[in-house]
Amino acid sequence: MGRKDRIARAATQTASQARETAAREKGRSKRTTSASGVTAHRHCSVCWAPIPLKAEPPICSDQECEATYGKREASRKRLTFMLYLFPAIAILLAILTAA
């Protein structure tokens, strides 16, 4: 059996499995959060513990999570500042050397 035949047979098999799965899933009812009993929530961005939807910043009440989130935010702000500052300096230097 050649390589083309094996690939064609695998593709046919995968397609038939996909059709069967789609047909099976079509008959099932969609699960909703109310049906599953899980209330709407989000997760702590540090430890992934469930927290309320309206929690801002998106962290739990753990002190370690608060410290880690604070460090991440400071780092993000510093990086954003540098991403604007360095091109501005480069443009300024280019203008000064051209004049």
C-alpha cells in the first residue's frame, strides 16, 4: 500500500468519525450554566480560584495573589512605558542628527 493510499484511507476514516460525532452531538441538548448548577464566575488571574464576576482587579482575597498581581501590573506598566519611550528617543535622535 502506497503513501497516498494510507493518507486517503486515514482522511476518509477521520471524516467518517467527525460525521458520527456531529450526528451524536446534534441530538444532545446544550448544557447551560443553570442546568449544570454552576453559577457564573471568573477565575483569579494568579491562582485560578473561582471569584465573582464583578471582582476588580481579577484576583482572589489571598495576600500572595495580591502581591503577585501588583508586581505583574507594575511590570506591565513599565514595559508599556518603555515601548513608547525608546522609539520616541530614537526618532528624536534621528531628527537631531538630520538637522
